Amino acid sequence: MKQPKVPRQHMGSMSLETGTESKTGAADSQVNPHSNTTSATDTQNTNAPTDTQNNNSTTDTCTSIFKEVESILPLSCGHKKRRYPVTVEEVKRRVGPPENMSLNSLVAYLRVDKTKNVTLKQDLQDAGIDPAPKTSVTSLCSRVTEGEAADLTLSIGKLAVSTIPFDDITIVALDHQYPDISIGRLYEFREMLQSLVTAVKAHSGDFDLATHGMGFGLLDVYTGILMQVTEKEIENRKKK
């Protein structure tokens, strides 16, 4: 099955700055996924050969569009549903652990008419994809493509930047009489938070795969919120 190629998606390191108009200024740079952490999808794509490195048929198959599907969530104001390309590589992630999607689950994921199961099965075989006999994990994320999951995460990050009043948030538990001690504790918290997120991601690849990239994406958004509050508090205490 020869298909046009699409760039690989990186689910765990999406920037929330693109197209964001922030009311908080510096918040844009903080409520972002950390550049030094990657999701399980990122790791797979980084290790995979690119077209400039290897022009063999395996790379062409993995980076080609298997199907284009409509989004689950419609856009507001009556707009049509957005369409997302699903690559062969993405489908292979769905049939692999932890989800191990069956043919019936792929019918739902790829929005295929149930009467065309035989055609889908043949297309999967042509792409070297072997669905599992029975799906292992199902959730509300099961039908959300990686592209739509990325857009949902991006949207939540933009909402955080535009609606959270970072300048008005104060950490009241700190000792206001000794700014230097408080600043030291804030630095320690920041380092511990970064280490904690890194440790969680190192053992949560299945979680990110099962949420189609949204798990690590949202973790980065919420971590960014905490980091921004911490940075603001450090900045304010240095002025005292």
C-alpha cells in the first residue's frame, strides 16, 4: 500500500507557545512541556531512522499515512470536525502493548464502516500490522488519535496561560521574615519537582501510550503551572 508520507508526531514535547496570546507574559515560557523529557512515543520516533538517513521500504511504510480520520470532538461555533492523519507507525502503537488493539477496536479507532472489516484487515496486512485477538486496555482515550490528543493538550496549556493569574498567587506557607531561607526552599522544591516528573515518566511509558500521548502532555502542562508559580515566588522574594 503506497501512501504519501507525513512527518512523525512528537507527543510528549509539544510547545504551548505557538499561537498563544498570553495575559501573563512570562507564563508562556513556563507552562510548557520540559524540553529535557520525552514520552514513549518520542523515544520511538527519535530512534527510528529518518528518510535522509535511510531510504529503505521499512521507513517509507512506517512514516506513511494509513488513514485520515475525523476528530471525536467537534470544533466550536458549528465548524466541521477536523481530520487527522493516522500513520502506520501510530497504528502499530495501538496494536502493541499496553492496548493490544483488536481488529474490532481498530475499526472504531480508524472510523471504518463495520461492513468493510475485510478490506481493513487486508490493508493492515499489507502494512505489516497484525491486530491482537483481544484488546487489553480500553478507556475514553481509546478512540482519540494522537493528533487530536496533542491538540487537546495544546488547548489546555493555552487555557492555563490565559486564565490563571500567576501574578496574584502567593505561597503563604513560606516564612516571609527570612527571604533567603524561603528562596532556598523554593529552589529545592523546583529541583525536586523536576526530578519527580523525570522519575514518573521513566516508569510510565505504558500510561503515555494508553492515553495516546495525552498523559505526558498534561503532566507537562500541570508541572509547568507549578513551575511558573514557583518562579514568580522566587522573583518576588528576591525583590524584598
